[in-house]
Amino acid sequence: MATDWHGHESDFTYEAEKKLLIVEENEKSSMNQYKTLKKYSGQKYAMVKKKFKDPYSVRNNMNMFLLSNELISLFVTREELPTDMRNNQFFVFKMKKLKGDIDPNIQHKILDRMGWFIRSELKTVYNNLDLTGKRYSIDVPITDEEKDLFNNSISEADLLTDTLIEHMTLNPSSDYKEFLDSGYFPSSLPDLYIFINNTGQKNKLIKNMKKRNLIGSKSERKQVGQKRNYCYEMTDKFIEMLK
């Protein structure tokens, strides 16, 4: 029912048939892993792929434990920080340091008592749960550790965007003030700042701003006063951020 798992999807998915997946010291921190964990925890059925066998579908019963000594143990999408316990996919918890003597037999003691605990005390807890109105059966607390995990997961594109917004608010450009006041973001504005040093970075920045719903999808030539520039329309969200 349980197995050790490497924490990311591969060509063969033996883990999809298991009830419990344990990732010991996460070895891969990437957006692809985050997408895999979201898919594994959210889909009703999972595809099993085994060597020399045709793939087949099973009901998804996977639950995952990811253990790590790292503060940022998993890369997530910062914009997707959960705001509702009824729809929170991850429970993030920091274990406290052990106090007192270390008991080398603790594992055996837990295993000896686990059956009794499940059949008695845990069953009582389960029978008293309200399982209605929640995506994952129960409320999943949004802990401070979870907030830190999301807030500290910053991609290069996010960092570029945050830095640009900071520069725009602290060092506003007089050349583009009329456009910004009119709700237009000139596509040439990022070229003013020294941290944007190549076309690739600028493209990442613009794409990230669209993804975060800060600007519109298309650049069009706009005239404000006597000046003309190719601009993206700024969203209300972006305008509020600049304020």
C-alpha cells in the first residue's frame, strides 16, 4: 500500500497504484514537480505505466508525504497561494525539535500501537468529521509554513517583474508618465532599467506580466499628447499595485 517515491513523474508510474507515497529528502524542486503533485492529488483516476505492459487506468488513492530539512522544500507557484481551507491542496507543517532522550525503539512501539489507535481513537475522530463542502473531504489549514513556501517560491520571471514594479514606483520615468497615467504600459519601458540586459529577459518579463494579469495580451500603437508608443493596456490590478 505504501512505497518510497522520487517525487516526480517518470516514464513508468508504478506509484500510481499505491495508497501512500513517501518522498524522503526531495531531490527535485521544479515547476514540473509542482504540476505533478497537483495532478496526483487532484485527479479522480491515474494512469499506470509499467515496463512491457500496456498502460491502464486505476482509481486515484494516492496520498503523499514529502519530508525535507530544507526550508523551501518544494517549488510552487506564488500566485496560487490558497486562500480557503476548503480548497487547500497542501498541508505544510514544520516538525519541532525533539526534547529529552531519544528512544531507539520508538518505531517498534508506534507500529505495535498503530492498529489499536486506528480502530479506536482515530475512528472516533473520523466518525465526527464533517465531510461536506470540501474539495479534499476535510478543511486543510493554511499554515504560516505554507504561506512562507509560496511567498518564497520566486522564479526569474517573477523576480524581474517585482523588480520592475519596485523601480517604477521608486524611480518613475518622466518619459512615460503620461502613458502610465492614461493606463498604458509602453513596451519599451523595461529598456530603461539596467537589470533588463537582454531580449530574452525582456520577453520573460512581458510574458510573466501577462500571466499575472497585469497587462493586456496585445501591444498596440497608442498616442498620448504628442507622443506615440507601442503599449499594453494596464489592468486595474497593475494600476492598484503602482499606487
